[in-house]
Amino acid sequence: MSKIRQKLLRKKLSENLCKKPKKPTGKMMREVGYSKSYSKKPQQWFNTKAGKDFLAWLDYEIEQVANRMNEERNKAKYKELADTLVNLKKLKQTLEGKPIEIEELTIKWKK
């Protein structure tokens, strides 16, 4: 049963990446069947293997967006990728329980 809940939670967390406003992690945990006491401390889930795997996947996605930014030449698409990168980094820091710190992003266009 716990593997099913883990998969459901990972799916909900992934779907929640793009939504505004974002649903609290504890609420999503409760929806997939975790106990009330466990869902009040979602950080515990991120210390499990499934939680660490999800954060590793998130790191991979951040890296892919950053690599794509290096290849992109269209200004509008680049800005969209930059916004996505910032949002993914904020989300990861939030899920890890860290204060949100985003380094300044400077864009210089070559003529």
C-alpha cells in the first residue's frame, strides 16, 4: 500500500508544479491516504527513498532547463525557460524546507 501512496504523491507533486495557487504538500499527502500526523510533517516524506528520488528528479529537470537555456536564441522562449528555472528552484527549496534563495539572473544579448 505504501508504494501506491508514494507513486500517487509523486504524481500529485509533479502535477502541482505548474498550478497556481500551489496546494500544500501536507494536504496532498492526506488526499492520497497518509495519516494526519504524518501529513502534518511532510518533510519526513522527503527523507524517505521515494522523497529523495523525487528531489533527484527535480534536480534533473532543473539541469535540463538550464541546459536548454544555453541553446535557446529566441528571447521570448529564453525568458519562459528562465521563469521556469526560477520556479523549479523555488519549489525545490520549499519542499526541502529551506528558505527561498534565488541567485540573480542576468541576461545579456549579443548583437
